Amino acid sequence: MTAYAIAHLHPDGPANEEVLEYIERVQSTMDPYGGRFLVHNAPVEVMEGRWPGALVILEFPAIEAARTWFASPAYQEPAPLRTRNMAGDVVLVDGVVRDYDARSTAAALRAEVLRPGAVV
């Protein structure tokens, strides 16, 4: 199942030389794990709430590939070039299957809530 690495980054200003070097190097760390950029610092259109910062979304063929990439020496070596210069949150998450239907999730959640002895 496809998995994603999502980063919500908070740059303090324009990218400095370390951040630019990180950007130049990061793709080659993802290639062996099948990673690719889906979103990279594109402007966001905020529809609800606030969204300060930048968004990066990476796609991997599976969650294990994303975990292995993130923990790899190839990625961990340049990672401080970014983390020293920009705070942020990074998460890994599984996607849903191709024919996913949210109604099945609602039904499962409803059944759990209605289960005798369930704590609501």
C-alpha cells in the first residue's frame, strides 16, 4: 500500500546555503526506496484554520520503504542541513487502498460505538 512522508516546515526566511544543499541532496536519498515528491513547497490555499509554513509530501511504495528511507544513513547524513535551519513536523502515514470508501469506515466506527459495553 502506498505510504507518504508529510512535512509541515516552518522556515524563518529565505533558504540559506545549508537548506539549498539539503534540497539538492535529498532526492538521491529517496531514489533507492522508490520515493518521489508529490508536493514540494507549493503555495497552499488555506480553506479552514491556519497553515503557517511550507508543505512537502513524498510518496513511497510502502510504509516500510518510507521508514527505511528516513532511518537510512543516506538520509540522516544531510538531514541536519534542514533541521538546523527550519523547524517542522514530519510524519509517515499509510495511504488507503485504491477502492477505499469512507462509508465503510463510518460503518465500522458506528458499530464500535453501538457495541454493548463500548466506552463513548
